[in-house]
Amino acid sequence: MTAGLAWEDAGTFHRLTAHRRGDEGYRPIGGINDDRRIAQLHWRADGSAGPGLEWSWRAGVSDLALGVGYVGNPGDAPRTLRFRSTYAHGVARQELSAHDSLQWSLSWGRIDVQDRFDYAPIRPVTVDFGGREDRIDLEVQHQRQWSDTWRTVGGIGWSDDRVRSRPLFDTDAAVSVQRWRLFGTAEWSLTPDWLLNAGLYASHHSRLGPSAWPRLMVNHRVAEHHTLRLGVTRAERDPSPFDLSANVRYRFPTPPYEIATFVSSGTVGPERLDVQEVGYLGHWPERQLTLDVRLARERLRDYIETVSRGGQRRDFVNRGGFVLRALEYQLRWNPSRETQVWLGQVWTDTEWIDADYLRQPPKRMLTSGWWQRLPQGWDVSVVFTAQSRMSWRRPGVNSLPGRGRVDVRLARSWRLGDAESELAFTVQSLGGAQSAFIPERVLDRRAFVTWRLSQ
């Protein structure tokens, strides 16, 4: 259920939105506990403070109660995980001239997690994964149009992340990480048919030191509405505070002893991703047809994984990673103003550098959809998705077979006074139940009715 309220006050536009929903989870096979309840409240205000200066503020809170754990598993017992997210975000944009602008942003966020249960074999031992995370982020960005063929975007930012969790770090002090970042992008139109885009993102991590990630993309218009693109990109993912500072210990009162499960040596580094890609974008306006094709090779190095250090103690290290080769396309067709057809496919091949690590994404995926407007405010849509066999965890044990799914939706819209109203009937997994994520989690065929009222 969603409800919203909008109003204007002295030139400032406000919107307040409340949302609540829940479900009973997947079919309870294998003792899974995965029901979900979520409640959200969001506020947004937009206004101006003089010629060329616009600002926007957003704030909100979200509460999530999620069923987790398995019946009969004392180390992961059924329980309710409570997750509260609170945030505030402000941004201001100043038009310095017709070709020059400056933007400032300030963000604050807090996440509180409550996740604990009694360890049944040894009472009164309690397993606790709770904690609090606070984040502050500041950024200034400058954009300039130097000429008809040359423009740039650049900026500087700073963020501070602090996590407090005695269960995860064995201390009441905050585990903190600060980051400085510099970024810039330049776009240069060499000729009417050649466009060069180059970018650089440089940062300094308080625990890991400096790093830089370049990007280069070349676009060539071979004909009107037809463009080829060639690009290379390097990116990184920093290890989390838990990867760097984990210290999880369980202390047992009788007899007094302790077990350490995750104890980080703090030596793990970032994951590194190199991407090379070739693409084609074609549009046939007389047929309202668009085709987007991408051929890519992605090389992930220094994949972060856990390793045993003896007994139950585990640490985080960088492993070899993998090479992924992919071919994908998206086809969009509008044969009329009332009809839209969409088709997309992906073929992938994944080669792990570590022979004993064989998680596999699906080698083939397909998504297709048909959206049709009908007379008197009616519309209907059908979406079909399919994928080949895959494994999130250990192949052969947690593998999912190839599967397909059909979702259908029938809706009618009409005016209700000054508001727009829509009543819709949706059926998901029309063909029947199928596994999702792991074999034990089963998505049944389900149908529901929604009603939306908006101004």
C-alpha cells in the first residue's frame, strides 16, 4: 500500500510518501524462514533561492523485518532480522553562466541492524550480528561547455564511514574508513562522426592508500542512426570494513573458553575489474526499431574470498578471479503507438582462474515482453524470462536447472475526479512453481490485485 501527499509552500514544492507492504515468502520447503515486512516514509522538497540557483532536500526512514534462518540449524536458527535505514540528502545547483554550472551535495545515512538468536546447543550463548553504520558524504562538481565540440565534468568528494558492532569487531570503538576522491570526464567531438569520451577516477583510501581507474570510449557514426563504439574501462571494489577488521569471537561460560570464527589479518586488497567492449547501436525510425548489441570481455582480478586458518578461524584473501566473455543484445520495436515489443538475450562464458572455485552464472538468458494499449483505458502486458542452468554456490549441490517464467498483467485506467486511477490484475509464474536462488526456495504461481490513485 502506498499513499502520497504533495503541496506547495512559498515557492517550495513538497512531497510526502508512505509505503507499506509484506509477504509470507517462498513456499516453506526445507525449513526456510523468509517472510518480509517493510514500512517506509519519504519526504522531498524542491525550490530555488534566486536566479540560477536550485536546491532539493530528501529525507526518510525505512524499516524492514525479514525472516531469516533455517529450522533445525542451530548456527542459523529461524529469527527476524530488523533493519532500519535513515537518510538525509541535499543538493544545490548554481548556473554560473549559459555554459558553466556548479553543484554541491551533502548526504548522511545511518543503518541499524538487529540480528540475534540463542545458540540452542549451549545456553545461554547468544549469536549476534547486529550493529550500526553511519556515513557522511560531501561532493562538489563543476560542469563546463567549452565549445560546441568540447565539454568537461570534474569534481572532488570526501566520505567517512563508521561501523560500530562488538559482535563483528570485538570492540565498542568505531571501525572507520575515510575516502578522498577526484574525478573528471572530458567529451570531445573530433568530427561530426567521431566522439571521444575519456574519464579518470582517483581516490585515497585511509586503509588502502591511493588508486586510479581510467576509462576511454570512442563512438563512430557509420551512418545516420547507426553508431559503433569501442571502449576500455578499469574499476575497483574496495574490501568492506568487515573484510579488513573482522574479529568474531564466541565466548562460552562453562567451562570458560572461546571460539574465533572470522579474524581478519587486514591484508586483503581491492578487487580489480578490466573491461574491453565493442558495441553497435542502430535505429530505423521508419520502422520504429532499435537494436543495441554489445560484445565484452571482463577480467576480474584479486577476487575477495575466505580461507581457513585452522579450526573454525577464517580470514579474507585475494584469489585469482575469473574471465567472463559476453554477447548481449536488446531489440525494441514499436509497430504502432499502442504496441511495444522488447527482446533481449545474453550469452556468457565464465572461466575461473582458481580451478576449485566453480560457481557459474547462466550461460544463456532471455527476456521478452509485449505491451498493448486497448480501447477504453485497458492495457495488457506479457513478460517471458528464461535462463539456462546456473549455480550460486556449489555446482551439483545448489545448482538450479534451466527454467522459464511467464508474468501477465491486465489493467484499466480512468479519471476519478481530479485524480488518475488504475486497477490492475497480475499473475506471476503463470506456468507453475519453480525454484529461485537455491532449489529449496520455491516461487509459487501467485496472483494479486493493485489499485493506484495519483494526481
